[in-house]
Amino acid sequence: MLKPKRMSRVLFVGHKNVLEPTIDVLHDLHVVHIEEYTKEEYFSIGKPLAGVDQDSKRLLKLRSIANFLGIKKPYIKPTSAEKTSSELEERLEELESAVSEKLRKKSEIEAEIKETETNIHEIRTFSGIPVNFDLCSGYETLRVFAGTIKKGAEIEAGLSRITTDYQLYVGATGTVLLFVPAKDADLVAELLNGALFNEVKIPAMSGAPDELLSELGTRRETLSKDLESLSYEIDSVKALYEGFILASEELLSIETQKKEAPLFFATSEHVFAIDGWVPDDEFEKLKSRVGEATDNRVYVTRSGGETAGTDEGGKAEDANVPVEYDNPKVVKPMEAVMNLYARPKYYEIDPTTFVFIAFPLFYGMILGDIGYALILLAISLYGRSKLHGEGWNSLFTVLIYCNIATLFFGILYGEFLGFPLAGTHGHPGLIPGWHTIELIQGIGGETITYPVHRTHIVTTLLVLTLIVGVIHINIGLITGFQNVLKKHGMRAAILDKIAWMVLQLGVFLLLFGMMEVIPSMLPGAVVFALAVIMLIAGEGAVAVIELPSIMTNILSYSRLLAVGLSSIGIATAVNTMSGMAWSGGGIYIVLASIIFILGHALNTALSIIAPGLHALRLQYVEFFTKFYEGGGRIYDPFGYKRIYTEE
């Protein structure tokens, strides 16, 4: 559980006439991480099996059709792989025929709509001008100017001084259309330039602008209706063939994957060799199944990799071992949180279990409100039931864990959407008759009660969060001690990890001496000096610069209180504002309801983000840096996780 799965290197050697059954078994078992072969002197890289080109073309065609139909890979009931395979050729032809015609129609309609909209855009510039476009060109004795002029510019007086033989039209958008004798064109051009004339191209169409706009608008509406009707037809094809497309794509992906597999193998004229990794607990089953499928004509052995299946981590060869998590089912969703950072190296302790405990715990400590916990639990449960897939399942399960912890701390704090459930200091709570019980004396004169009122015992809770930080960080250092011990030996482990624990002890003894909890500061000074010497011996002079880091890491855990108090502040502000509005009566009751709903909706959204980010930061920055390197190779076994087909 605290280590990745133990792996063994495995080698398969056999005659090429049993290559296909070997591939089938390896693919079905889905446990062998195959190492890609690089060409050497005696062996060459294998060639794909027959039929791969045809399957690849079919797969490409299916994916193109799926993209056109807008298939988003929903969760549907799987179908028989044998049935899908038997009807693949016939139904694919039917599908291609149905889709190709609709694709052609859709392309034509969309192209015509685009052209129509372009024409409308060009013609709209001339709207309001009662002149046919075909009358605006083809003259030898006339010159036509079309364009815009400076707003407010007056050109008619100037035109009259040049010639009386002109015709001027001004459109609804301010566009000018001017006809003048060709002999006066130069003078008119000068006049227009003075009015900042900007020429506009006259559309090469026949008809008046307003008439054309009406016709084109009608045509666009007709085309849009045709496109909408075609979309319904496409949706009917999608509904009819969706299951077939998803199943066929999966089936062809599997077949293509199998047929391309030899590209990773070493081969000679008659022999193939497959090199890879397999989890220790799968080796015997793998060997047995390969033997059954090939009549024991494939030699299967653990080849030089058995050390990888032991606990002798940290060796050079371990860097190449693919890493697979080995966690109980309840912990597995937290692997998604680990993958956001990095997969552990093969020899490292896998901290997923630590994260499984600490991440929801910190999240709950920060949020700690029954109301928000119930809302987020409902959202998480609903989301997990509706959104399928490994990623979504992990995300919502992690949120469920976090909000179970939030519910626990909400009961401990006695908070519901920022309201106290129990009465305190004469102020009633939400639950009549429930009064705060005083338990023990805290720090700085504060009294610890049940429920715990966070805003009343800030100093005590601050110290408690720092104690949580000390515990969490030292778990990391102890874990780091184990990692370094296996990789570099006892001396390095003590100087690299134990020295930081000794340093903390020295700092706390010094503090206790200053506070006169113990009679002298001397023990603290001695322990502190010893820790500094150990760190310098292990890390060199640079360790002196890093001395404050351990304390800043511990202080960082104060965010467990600070972020929680900010959430209480927002909730209290929302409750206060909505309460003030409610007391006004009448229409203010509606306003109060809006403030209450929107305010708590916003705080609910923040309650997902802020506690999650800060709890995550404490794992990644404060905790992981004490022991965790990460960067392990992902275990990627040869095979396919079927969703839409079943054998």
C-alpha cells in the first residue's frame, strides 16, 4: 500500500507462427508494459500484421463521421464485440452513404448562407438608394462615385459650381452615390477628397438595394430553415448509429492496436522477442495463459528484472521500472491528486495513503460547515451519478471524502451556512435549547467549548494548527528517512532528514526556555547547535541559508485557521445583509432572499476552490518536499479498456 506494485522484467521468445495468439493473450490480459525495441545488429523491428491498413482507413472514416455527427462518447450499454464485427462492413457502408449525402448538403447550404450574408453586408451599405446596381456602370460619358464622406460635410454647393448635370443620392447609412459627366470627374474627385471621401465598391448585382436586401433576407431565412431541417435529419442518423459508431471505433482501435504491436518487438526471419514489465502477482497467470494459447511454444521468463520485484530500491535500474499504484479501492481516487503532482519513483514510498487522510482532513478543518458540506455532498453525488469516466469518478469521490470531513468538523464547530447552531453569550443559536458547553481552559484565557466557536478561540486554534503542521511535516521527514536510507544509507538519512527533526526540537526547547516552561535555554541551544552541525555535515554551508525553511513550513499551516475564518466572514456578512433586508418587510423580503441565495451560492463556489487549493498546497509544498521526488514512469500495459464492447 505504501509502495508501488512490485514489477518483474519479462521476456517472451517464440516462432512467428504463434505471434498473433501471443499478441491476443497479452492484449486481453492487459498487464504487460511493453518496452519498444530499438534496432540492433541481429534483430530488426517487427512489421505490422496483415490488414492494418484497411482497419486504419475504416477507423479514420469512422472518426471523421463521429466528428461530423457530433458524437461525444456518452456512457451507453456495451454491445457484443462479435456482433459488431459481423455487421461492421455492411453498416459502415450504410452509414457512409447516409452521412456523405447530408455532409454534401450541409456544406452547400452553409456555403450559400455565407455567400448570402456577404452579399447582404455589401448591399446594406447602399440601403435607401433607389437606383439599380446595373445602372451604375458601363458608361463612357458618365463617371460614378460611390462611398462615404465626412459626417456633416456639404458637397452639393460645390457640385453646383462645377456642373449642374449631376445626380446625387444619399443612402440610409450615409453612403453617397453620385453621377457626374466624365469631363468634370477630376474636379468632382478633388471636391470629394476635401470631404474625406472613402470609396465603396458597388456590388456586381442587378436590382435596387432595398429590393435585393428583402430577397436575400428571405433567402437566408429559407436556407436557415433548410439547415435546421437537415440538422434534425443528422440527429436522427446520430441516434440510429451512435451505439454502432462507438462500438465499431473501439473494436477497430483494438484491432489496429494489436496489428501494430509488432512495431515494438524484436524479430528475425523466424523468431520474435517481446521485452516488457509485469506486476509480480500477475506473472504466473500470464505465463500460464500464454502457454495455453500457443501450446507452450513461447518461452516466457523473468529476464534480469527480478531485483525490481524486491524491496532493494534506489538502484540505477529502478529508474527504468514503470510505476503502478498499489492502493486499496477506497484510496484509489486520491491517485488523481497524486498524478497532478507526479507519480512516485519505483523505490519511493507512495504517499497516496497519507494524502487520502490529510487532504480531506485539512479541507474539512478549513470549511467546517454543515450547510456547505450537505450542498457540496449533494452536488458531488449527483455529479458522480451523471458524469461517467475514471477522471470524473475520481474527482467527485475526492469531493465526497472532503465533504464528509467538512460535515464532521461542521458538527464540531456547530455551524450551518455561517449561523451558529448553539447559543452562546446570551445569543440564541439556530437550534432552540442547545447551548454552548464550556469544556477546558485554552490558551491566553480562551475557553474551549462544544461546539467550538472558531472566532472565539483564535489563539488556541492557531496553536493547534501549528501542532498539526509539526506532526504532518515530521511524518514527511520520517518517510524521507526511509527513502534516503534505502537509496543512500544510514549516514545520509540521518544527516538529511533526522537533522531537521533535531533542529525543530532545539527550537522548541529554546522557546520553552524563553517562556520559562523549562528552567534554562541551554538544552535548547545545545540541541540547536547539534542540528546545525549535522545539517552542514550533510548539505554543506548552504544548509545555514535553509535553516528558517522548516519554521516557515510549519507556520504555513496557520492557513487551516485563516482561510476558514475568511469563509465564516463571508457567510456572516451575507447573513447580516440578508437579515437587515428581511427586517424591512415587503419587497425587501425578496431582496433578502436574493442576497441570501446568491451570497451563499458564491461562498459555496469559493468553498470548493479555496479549501481545496490550500489543502493541496500543504501536501505539495510543505509535506512532499520533505521526502518525495516523484517522476516515475507511468505503467502503461498493452491492451485496451473496453467501454462500448464486450466479448
